Amino acid sequence: MIEFNQATQQFHFFSQNDQFTLGILPSGHLAFYYFGEKLGNVDLSYVVTEIQRASYLADTDCIKDFKLEQLPLVYPAFGNPDLRTPAFEVELADGSRLSDLRYQKHQISTKKEIKGLPTTLHESAQSLQLVLYDCVAQMEVTLIISIFPEHDVFTQHVRIENQGITEVQIERCMSVNLDFLSDNYDLLTLGGAWGRETHLNRRKVTQGFQGVDSKRGASGHGQNPFIGLLAPDCQENHGELYGLNLVYSGNFLASAEVDMHQNTRLQIGINPFAFSWALAPGAYFETPEVVMVHTCGGLNELSLRYHRFYQECLLPKKFAKKERPILMNNWEATYFDFDKEKILALATTGKELGMELFVLDDGWFGQRNNDDSSLGDWTPNEEKLGGSLAELIQAICHLGLDFGLWIEPEMVSPKSHLFQAHPDWIIRVAQREPQQVRHQYVLDLSRVEVQDYLIEVLTKLLTENQISYVKWDMNRNITDAGSRGLSPNHQQELGHRYIVGLYRILATITERFSELLLETCAGGGGRFDPGMLAYSAQIWTSDDTDAIERLAIQEGTSLLYPQATMSCHVSAVPNHQVGRITSLKTRGIVAQQGNFGYELDLLALSEAEKIEISRQISEYKAYRRTMQLGRLVRLAVYDATNEHGWQQEDEDYLILNHVFVLAKANTVPKRLKAINLENNARYQLVDSQRFFTGAELMSIGLSIPKPTTDFASTRWILRKLEE
């Protein structure tokens, strides 16, 4: 899997189909030779030696025409003498920022967990620990590059150790740097805003600096910690591309920089903006890891690799391949206005329609009748609940439903007992009035006493009540970045310490309550990232529940994240976010692209709507394993501006889905073609006597019915027949 060629001084990483190669130059610098389809253990030094000389660049080590700025480097440091954006920058005690990292040693071992950070793991994974050293600064920088051979996936993170006698300030520490000797690429990112997260953004790279970042304290609604480089001809089912996904939930930077000579430097890691880390003598710092994928099979192949990898190497083992319940959430049915009778009536109707889990959302605690109070006071409002929370749960479980609960532990309301007792526990800058968002402040999770308090409160809540599911929300980003728990020279560490503190709380709770199904949320998809998936098996994809808006949101999310991780609900019409009226059929088909649930007033449904919902639930239960845990790919459609298609498939069933946005006059719909099937495999259309071969379904496809209304949808379910 990892081979070191002593003669050529090159490291080769071999997966089933791909290869990652780097080498040690005579100067001790590390060069990035290759990342692509498998070539074998061959000498690739010509990738560097055949680079033609460019003018007006500094020579390195006073060696004529040895110009580091021209070379594809593995982990470039600031200013010695590569003047492109570095991956690594520190400030030393004398105020200097120059670094000079050279190869010192290496070791190959099994992959190990990163202390305090989410980590991808698998029994087959192997790591190269590649130690670089700056002898003046006495800094040891170790690149931990890992290979998951069965998954065609590579990961990397960095460990920085201060071996000197004075404190060092880390100013920049990217987790990965990849230098490509070309700029003939398109850049792919995921962006948007609240209510329209993870839209696919593609554009040609140009000279200069481009990419995405977050400075919000979370990975963010408007950006996702991912960056991709694509060949210009790359599409869903063909073409070469590279993807980097950061396993992190805080401020990040993902950038592509094209230099003066048409080379592209790709980086991803903790955002250097408002970040520094005081590294004491003898101390070390580890960056979050990056999941790297290369394929020549197009965007769908990239997705399949990420999906399988996250299911098998990142998600909580208990739930990674376990079917998830169909839930009913009361939020859009009641908002804050509910009592015990209303909740039990909703739960009773949900059970009659076939639902399996009832989730009580915001408003069950303290004096919480709107959003201006009580966050932090996680004591049930027994007057509102008509008794204790345990009694309400018992009544719901008696109906045959499991019980779930919404909570927002990271926040506190000014109108709360917690804030009155601990006003110093919020994130704020001393002597400045802290800002409020949604009448709430952010608790300072960088402080161990705050972490311990939340662990104690959550442990008590989950111990005393029969709760099988928790929806963990976070409804504002971090402003007023300052901590009373940090000294002045550590204030810029707050963002990272907050995320590490959050991970500690999540790890502790999920270890203590291993049967708990945790769904995280940040005002929807504001923290849909691999870091959170290490603790929560599913994430609320967006607060926007409109089926048509969800098409683009779920399409972008599915680029990286398995369908089992995407929580998707059917809501009422007119939709509460955009006012659109969409058929119940289409709302169901779109929501069944991920983990399925309902978020509407079941008591206001007509009998016809109840019959349709019951039918949807029965169908979903029959094919749940395929829809949640099968292989999800996006399908080519005739008019990508007005149509969406996707395929869910496993060893038993093939499900094809198609949605029109708007109906058009005097047009004839085309056919929807499947992909990735065996040519000779045979399929039967369920509830019919129509049979197809895999070759037919891929080459000819199925006829799409002509829409008679806007937002029309079609689903085909085919059973795979025995050979």
C-alpha cells in the first residue's frame, strides 16, 4: 500500500485504482509528483527535473536555477524562497516568520486516531508519518498521509511540535497542499445561504486567488468545507477530477491559487483569518484531516467513493448501515403553540399513518413560548406539557412510537436562569456590549467548565427520560469573538478551541448513550460537514422544506454525503419558507431521497391526504434499505435547468426518480437513463409485467410522462431478478 523506493527517494501510495506519489529532493524539500490512476513503482523524478526555467524567481540554497517557486511542493513554508501562498507560517520569538522545512525521517504504521478531533479509521488503513524539520526554529512538522486501499481514498493531516525553548505562534497550518503543474481546470465548490445550502458552483480557474472560506465559527450555510478541481470536460459520468473535503466544523479556508506560470496550488485547512495558536516549548498542535479523492469516472464516481468511505470509515458504527425511523416533527405543525393534548393528537395520527418516531421540537422547556427566552434552562415546562416530560414520553411510547427531543445546548438566552447565574460563560469581548442573534448568546465551549456543565445537563436529561433520538440545533453564528477563559495571547485560539470543545461534548454523550440516534442541525445545513458526521449519523439538510428548493440543495449535498445522512421532510403547502404549492406526491418523492419524515399538521389533513401519506410510508418501508443505504447517483436529464433525476440502487432494487420544475407547452419529454448497471442483469418493473435488461435501462431508458402541472414527478421501482 505504501512503498518507499530508497534508490529514487520516492514514496508511492497504491490503492486499488489510484496512486499518490511524492519524493525527497536532494535539498531535503518534498516534491509532489503525482496523484492519479495507478502507474506502479516507477521513477517519476522527471516531473520535476524537466520543468523549464522561468525568469524573475529566486534561486534556492544559492543553486543556480533551483527555483523552489516553480516546483510542485508537498508542504511549502513561508518565504524560503517560494513566494506563493504558503501552507505553513509561524512567528518566532524574535518576530521573524521565515521557515525552512526539510526532510528528516519517516515511519510507516497503521492509521491512528487524532486526539480530540474526528478521525476516519479502517482496519486496512496505513499511514506514512513524514517528519520535516526546521533546525533554526527547532520545529518538527509531521505530515501524516494515509491510504485506504479498498476505498481509493487518501487522507492527510499535520502535527506541529515545538522542540525549542521559546514559545512559537502558529499563524497558518493548512492540512493539505497540492501543487498541480497546470491551470486547465474548473473549480467546484458548494455554496449558497440559509434556505439554499450546498448549491453546486462551477467556474474556470484563473490567475490569482479563488475559493471559499468561513469566518462564522461554523462551516456555514454559504460554504461547505470542500473544494474540487475538474478537467473542463468532466461531467457526472465521465472525466477526471480531484476532491478535498475537510473533516472539520469550524472556520476553514479552501483555495485554488494560479501562479504566474499556469500552475495551480490547492489548499484546505483551518482558516488563518482570526486564528493563531501559541505553541509552548514541548507542546504540539494537530490539524483536522482532509479526505482526498481522485477519479476519472466523473462526479458520480467521486460521490460513490465519498459515500462508501464515510459510511464505513467515519459515521458512528452503530448507525452507519442501520435503517433509520420515519419520524414526525411537530415544529411546522405547532411552532411554540402546543399543549399535551395537541402533541398526543399529532402522535396518535402519526402512528395511525405508519410513522415510527415522534420528535418534540422547540418550546418544551423553561418559559419558552417564543424565541426570546429560556435557552440554557433545560428543565421541562410541566404546565405546558401537562405533567412531567417522562409522563409525556410514556404516553407517546404507549402508542407504539419512539420519542425524540429538540435541544440547542450551545446557546443561552439573556432571559434564562443559566445566564443570570453565569453571565461570564458567553462568548464576548470584555467592555463591549455583546450582540444578540435570535435573542441569544453563544456559550463559550472553549472553557472546560462550560463543557462539563453541558455534559452533566445532557446526561441527566437522557438518563431520566426514555429518549431515543435528539435533534441538536445551533441557530446562530459566532460574533464578539472573545473568551474570558483565555489570556490575551491565546484569544485567537477561541474558534478552534470552541470546535474541539464541541467535539468533546458530542463524543462523551454519544459514548455514554450509544443507542441514541443523534441528528445535528445548525439552522438547517449550516454545519453539514464530515466533522459532525463523526458523531451524528444524520444532519438536518436545510430549514427550507420546499420540495423544489430541496432539489438543488440535496443534489449538492449528495455530491459528498451519503443519502442516509440527509434528513428530508415532507411539509405543508403553501410552503412556510417560499409559499409554493407542490403536490404531496412530489414532496414525498423528493423527501425520500434521504432519511424520510414529516413536518406538518397531521390534524389538518384531508382524508385523501392521509391515504396518500399512508401509501408513501408503506412504500418507503418496503424499499427503505435501498433508499437509505443503497448507492445514490444523479442522472442526466434533457434540460438540466428544469429537470432533476436520481437513482437509488442496491442488490435487490433499482429506483429511478424524476422531477420537472415547470411544465412547458408543446414539448415532448425524453427518456431517463439509468447508470452503473450490469448489461445482462434483468429487472422487472414492480406491479407490472414489463422486463428490461441493464443494457436497455442504460442505453434507452424509461419514458418520462408528459407533465400536466408544474412540479410533476415520477418514480419507477424495479426489482432485480435472480440470474
